[in-house]
Amino acid sequence: MENNVTMIQGAGQGVGLALAAHILEHQDNSVVVATCREPDKSSGLEKLQQKYASRLVTQKLDVSSEKSIVSASEKISSQIEHISLLINSSGILHDDSIYPEKKISGYLSL
């Protein structure tokens, strides 16, 4: 059976981390791509990595930075063939210095 791959943006803490843990605990054929601004500083992701190393991919991603989005996209696509489900649990503080996101089609080759 082919793995289900779920990518969770904002998985370093809170709801995103809880979703990652739930999927890994309850779906044996699942792989989770967990992204957040500082995955190395997330003790929750560290615990999941210890328990589910073969099914958890962590990746640095700041959704307010185009450079970070492009870099994460390249790294993830070199490791993962497809994503079955995308969950966005990222928090963004909107102010005058942050501009609306570009269309995702600009990053994908469909």
C-alpha cells in the first residue's frame, strides 16, 4: 500500500503539532511532513521524531517569506513524491510589512 503523505504547516506547537501526533499514532501507513519556522526548537517535534523517525519529515518553513517557501518546496519535493493532504495551521501576524501570498500555482509544476 502506498503511503498517505500529510503536510502540516505550523506543526511546531499547538494544533499543528497535535494533528501531526494524532496522524502518526493512528495511521500506520502515513508519513507526515511537519513544517514550522524553527523545527529544531520544537520539543514536541523532537519527541515525535524519536518515536516515528521513518515516518516524520521536518522542514523549516516561514510562510511569510517567499525565499523560505521556495527553499522548503525544493527540499520537500526532493524527498517526497506526492502530498495527499495539506493542513495549514500556520499563524501569521499581518501588518504593513507583509504582503498577500502569491498563488500556489507559481510554486508548483502542474
